[in-house]
Amino acid sequence: MANFKAYISESYNELVHKVSWPTWKELQSSAILVLVSTVVVSLIIFLMDFIFGVQNMGGSGFWKGILGFIYKFIA
């Protein structure tokens, strides 16, 4: 039990005194960067799915997307 108390005490000491936490401004800029990069990657994936889906339109004229493309080869 003494080892566990020492572990908790050392962990607390490290988190409070040794870790450099980001400022609010740094945190906001990082969050915006993650948001923008997520939107860009999502758009790229959507465009790829749209392109593959248009090529795989069936007789119904329904856009199937990449899953339709994959299911066509599985089934």
C-alpha cells in the first residue's frame, strides 16, 4: 500500500510541477487546427467516394458510393 501512495504522490507532483500545460490561446489554436484538418480530410474522402460511386451507378441511377463498389465485388 505504501508503494501505491508513493505512486499517487509522485504522479500528482509531476502533473502539478513538471508538466507544462498549454495556455488557453494555444489550446484554442490547436483545436482550430484539428477542426480544419478534419474537415479537409472529410471532404477528400467524400470526393473519392463520390467519384467511385458515380462510376458504379446501377440501372436505378442511385449513387452507391464506395460501399456499393465494395459490395458489388463481395456479393
